Amino acid sequence: MDFIGQGFIKALQLLLSGDKEVYSIALLTIKVSGTATLISLILGVPMGLYFAVARFRGREFMVGAVNAGMGLPPTVVGLWVALFFWRRGPLGFLGLMYTPAAMVIAQTIIALPLVAGLTMSAVQQLSPKLRLQILALGASPLQFWWLILHEVRLGVLAAVMAGFGRVIAEVGASMAVGGNVRWYSRVLTTSIVLEVNKGNFSLALALSFILLFISYGVTYWLTVLQQRRRQV
Amino acid sequence: MTPLLAVKDIVVRRGRRFCLKIDEFCVRPQEVVALIGPNGAGKSTLLTTLACLTPPDSGTVFFGSEKVTKKNALTVRRKLAVVFQEPLLLDNTVLENTVLGLRLRGQKQGAEDKARIWLKRFGVDHLAGQNALTLSGGEAQRASLARAFALEPKVLLLDEPFASIDVISRTALIDEFKSVLESTGTTAVLVTHDFYEVQALASRTVVLDQGTIQAEGTPAEIAVHKTWGGLSKGVSATTITNRVDGSRL
């Protein structure tokens, strides 16, 4: 159990001493997972709103795909993205393999179904009559979607938290498409795996505490935002 | 006199089942039409069709002499107002809820003042700054009615607006609602199960069953109707299941 205490102290030391490598890894972690969450938000929220309200042929299939995607194993996503971005793969000409951009793409694929699925579920919890009421008030299609989004904003924030929490914690996809290249594509989770493999448990624990600080910090900020809006 | 709202030869289906099949129905200026009938008779479907919220499978809805199409449905909707059984207020302040319809319809100047006047008229102006989701059922329905009247609709469409309110609050609210209707001369269509509401508010009553119009007349005429008179006897706020001759609806 001493390991835990030592790891916590080491984490504080690394942060307070301004260790450049640790800061670079932490910053890249925030950048990659933050960008992936943002993209999944931009794509996933309209998708969730549309799937919840619209009726079209093949909707059940699409909704099923979104729901299944919520449990997509990151390693599988990493493998598929790697197959596409591999030098001889269909998108190999883009030269994205082993870059942070490829990690963002893989993490977006992981977060997107979560954001879309939870948004869809939040909209479906609204009374169907509320949609009619908004239309009856005279809302244009754009006003309608905006008001629905406003009504489910707490659910959307929860979706963002879930999406960010999932991608910042994943390791399989980042390892597969990022390659864990030092000073370039190394993020906290891949660093932790590396240090564990090297038997350097105290550093691995220290990095895990930093990951937890970041994860909790971002989630706490989103929670404050969510609860403050709740009190309007 | 040209009716304000009318439907002609409309058919609404749910799968293979007919929900509504009406040859002709109209709402004339300044009248209050009560739509009554058993559950599943098609009253709410007719109301949402009149409100241009659910287009019929076939047939036409008219606003004045204008045919309602996909293109002009929004313009027509912006001349009407609907109050449902649930108040359906949004997660915002009561004032913001009351002002919302006016803003959506492009009326920005004086919208807040107008909303406050109507909130006062329905006795909930002191709740203007409160979140609408924290109101009691009666308060929320008052705010919902204020929101509808603030729009100054050509026709007000109401789907059992008093059904979810306790008896004491309901009687008071119906009285207030009646006085507002009379003072503004608002044309209205009211879906209800409660014959007390029909007698208090309606100038004309239409009985629907199985999606078709079965009878039409003044509330007094319907009260003594040989088949549908049962609707007026001891059925206040309850589900009507028996005809006067004892057969099940």
C-alpha cells in the first residue's frame, strides 16, 4: 500500500517540479481527448436529436448501431483505424498513422456513439407533446431544434462527460494508431502501460494520479456548469 | 360568414385503423366549440389537425379561405395557439415561457410587457421569475393559458386543459378562463370529457365517436340527445364509457 502514497507524492513532485516530459504528455492527453470530445459533440448532438425525433426508413438499424457503438472496444477501433491509415491502407496516402491526428480520429469514433446515444435518450425522455407544443408556439424548424437542445442541455452535458471520460481513459486505440512515440504521440494512458511494462510502478502510479486529476478536473468543471444551469 | 378554421374530407389513419374521417367541420368567428366523446373518439387528433401540427393523410384544412399546405403551415400555426392537458412549460422562468411564443413569432418589442399583463390576468405574475418546472399543476396551467392568450390567437385550441387540475382550482380557473374568453371574444375549440366545462364555456358542441362526427348542437341540445345525452349525466371529469341506452361505447 506504500506504493500508493509514494505514487501520489511522486505525482505532486512531477507536477510541482515542472517536469517537461510529464507536462507535454498531459497537455497532449488533454488536446487529443478534448478535440475528439469536441468533434463527437459537434457530430453526435445533431445526430442524437435527429434520431430521437425523425421517423425514416432504417431508423431502427441506425439507432441499434449507435447503441451498439456505445460499447465499442477501443482496441477494435484502434485496429480498424490502423488498417485504414496503414501505409498500404485505403487512407494511407494521408500519412496520419502514428500521429496525434489519428488518435483524435480513433477517439472520436469511440466517443461519437456515446454522445449521440445519450443525447437521443435525453430527447426521448421529453414528453412527445412538448415537441408539438413548441411547434404550436410557432417555432420554425431551426427554432424547434434549438429549443429541444436547450431542453436537453443537462443530458447533453452528461453525454459530454461520459464521452470525455471514456476517451481520456482508453489506451488500446491510442496505442494502436498513435504508437506511443516519445515527445510526439505519447499520452498518459500509453505512458502508464509503458511504465508498468518496465516495472516502474511508482512512476506509473504518479502518472495515473495526474490522469485522475485531469479527468476529475474536467468532469468537475462540466458538473458545476450542469448544476448551475439546473438552478435557473 | 367565412369560418376561421375548417376541415374538408379529412382522413387520418394509424396503421390500418381510421382515427378520423370527417367530411366537414368548421369553426366560426367568436364561437367556442366543445369536442366531446369517449376515449379514442378522435377529439385530440382533430384538434392537432386543426392546429396544423399533424397533417391528415388526405383531405384539406382551411384557415379562412386559405388552403393549409406544407409551405404555409408555419404561417398558419403562428396565428393559432394550443393549450394541452399538461402545461408543457420549458425549463426556464415563467416569464421566459410566456414570452417565448411571441419571440418565436418575431414580436420582440413589448413582448415582456404583454406577457406580464397575461400572467397577471391569470394570477401568476408573482411567479414570473421562478423556474416554470417548480410550479404546481394549477399554477403551471395558468402560466400555460397566459402564454397562449399572450399570442392573441385567431383561434385558441385547447386539449382538456383543466383535466389535470384539482377540483377546487379547476372551478376557479374555468370561471377566470370564461371571463377572459368573453372579454377578448376569442374563438376557441375545447376538447373535454367534462360536461360542466361544456355548459360553462361552449356555444356549440360536437360529439365524436370512432373518428366521425355523431351529433352537433348547443350544449342544451346535446344534454337531451337520445343517444349522447349520457355524456352530460354524472360524467364530470370521468371517462365516458356508456351510452344512455346502456350499450358500451
